[in-house]
Amino acid sequence: MALRRAVEQTIHPDLLEYAQKRGASVQNRIADGITAFAGSMPFVYLHIAWFAAWLVFQPFHDSFPFGLLTMMVSLEAIFLSTFVMISQNRADERRQVIADHQWEQTEQEWKENDELLSLSRQVLELTRELHALTSQVHAAVSAR
């Protein structure tokens, strides 16, 4: 429980928008649900119970008692690997959303920095002009 609290973070608004777009598709919601279940401990417990039941109830008079089990596990592995790839693609898309947002922020910062630099140059030029005028006034006052 303490670990879960340490992992919680503020969700980025762009990620919320991405999640809403992704949630609009039934296929995405199904894939996300399967991926979430397949990556959980209840999934492991279900498989432990399934394999134990298979071993207990499998008739041992079959010449190849584990052929069907092997085929079922192989098919499941194929589908689960597909869902893992879907999950990885989703994670890549989330990272891309964040990267795009950070790039937009960087471009905005560059623009603001250019504006600040331009203003700084104007202030420097005005300061030089003010210094020149002050020097002229000082020279005129000193000459009297």
C-alpha cells in the first residue's frame, strides 16, 4: 500500500486527453482490460488453479496426457505476447505525447528567451543613450 502511494503522480493534461481518445475505442478498452488482468496476481492464481486441476483430473490412460494442455498454453502465450506488444505500443504513445508537449514547451521557452534578449538589447541601447545624454549635461554644467 505504501509503495502504491509513492508511485502516484499527477496526471498530465495531455495524457488525460490521450486516455479519453484511447478509451473511445472498444478494441482499445478490451485490449487494456486484458493486459491489466494478464499482468496481475489473480491471473497467476487462476493459472495455478487451472494447472493443478488439469493434473488432478487429467486421465492418465492417454498416451500423450499433456498434448492438449501444451497446445492451450502455446495459444495463450501467442495471444498474451500480442497483448504485451499492444501494451508496449500504448506506453510508447504515452511517451510520445509527453515528448511532444515538452517540445512545445521548449519552443515556447525559446521564443520567450528571444523576446527577453531583444528587450535586454533595447534596454542596453537606451542605457547607453541615457549615459551619453548624462555625460553631455554634465559637460555643459561643468563648463559654466
